[in-house]
Amino acid sequence: VNYLDSINTDDRDPLLVSMRAQAEKEDIPIIDRESGRLLRQLILFGRVDNILEIGTAIGYNAIRMAKIDKKIHVTTIERDAAMIKVAKRHINSADLADRITLIEDDAVDLDTDTLNGPYGLIFIDAAKAQNITFFEKFEPLLAKGGLIVVDNVLFHGLIDKQKDPSKNDIESKNLKALVEKIDRFNRYVMQRDDYDTAIHAIGDGLCVCVKL
Ligand SMILES: C[S@@+](CC[C@H](N)C(=O)[O-])C[C@H]1O[C@@H](n2cnc3c(N)ncnc32)[C@H](O)[C@@H]1O
């Protein structure tokens, strides 16, 4: 356990602790602790009460966000049947079925008219090659002054590696292509002047875009 994790008291909820242990054991990617803390502060500071998440996995972050305040409603989208099953079980055992709506669909195909926006926060955490697609598809549902947050934008340090010829030893073609796509999103979002965007080098890289 690192120093910050050892002194922070925000991640001691027994259900969340056991879910994180399960995710680690089964190699399921969930939000990093540090990024989770920043997200929590953004939600509190912005008094966000309606949240859309793309990519539920086992429901860790959806539950974590819903537990911040009783006013919060989270809509979360997941396409993988095995994940959906586990997420439902966790949401029920957290007694949060009334404040977490799990949409069982592919976020690429989903009809956005079925969603109850506007959302104060849209958290994009699904297939990383599709960040631009998700950003453009869901941003019409964002409230003015709202946030779009995208996780893993530095992708285990690989973006930095691929962009520096002296460090670049990535061999897999698929991985290279994925890194290119994440880099394309990062550049795209930085150039959108209707958002104030900062990429924070915490966790796996957290991109925070404030709608102006
Ligand atoms: C990184 S995990 C999500 C972790 C979760 N947000 C958390 O922090 O607890 C990504 C999830 O997105 C799902 N996913 C990927 N592409 C998707 C898509 N197009 N539509 C819906 N879900 C998708 C995957 O099945 C996977 O479970």
C-alpha cells in the first residue's frame, strides 16, 4: 500500500473494499484510487446529482459515485453480459437499485433519446479506441458548466512512450494502433475551445473537460 492510500480514509467502505479486491484478483480494470478521489471532489464541488457513466464493469465506480450523496442518480451503460450480472448483484447488495440505472446495451448503438439528461457529469470509461465517438455521441446530454471526464488517457505510460522516439519499444501493432487512437482523442479534446480541458497525470491519466 502506498503512502497516499495508507492515509486516505475515503476508500474503506466494506463493499467497495471487497469489490476492489475482486477486480484486482480477476484482472478487471476499475478506476484507480487517486482518480476516484479527484472524481469524488469534482462531483462534490460541482454539486453534481445526475451522472452518466459509459462502462460499468462490476459497478465499482457507479456505486462509489452513488454513495457520495443521496441526491445522486447514476445511469451506467455496459455491454458485457458477465459484467452486467456481477454489477447487478453488487448494486442490489448496496441497496442502490433505485439510484443506479444499469443500461444493458452497447454504448455505440444506444439511442440517446432513452436517456434522462442533462447530466452534470459524463464519465467515459469504456473501449478506449472509441473516446471520440463517445464524446461526440453523449455531449449533447451534458448540462452547461458540466464535466466530461475520460479515464486512462495516458494508458499505462504508453502514450508518452510511443511519442518519444528514444523510448518507443512498443511492438504489438494492435497496441500501437490503440495508443494512436487515444493520442488522437487527447489532441482532439484539447483543441475544442468550447471546453476547458486538462489531463491530470494521476492514476492512468484522467482527462477533465469543463463545458464552457
Ligand atoms: C474500465 S471498465 C469500467 C470500469 C468502471 N467504470 C469502474 O471504474 O468501476 C470498461 C468496461 O466498459 C465496457 N465497454 C467497453 N466498450 C463498451 C461499449 N461500447 N458499450 C458498453 N460497454 C462497453 C467493458 O465491457 C468494460 O466492462
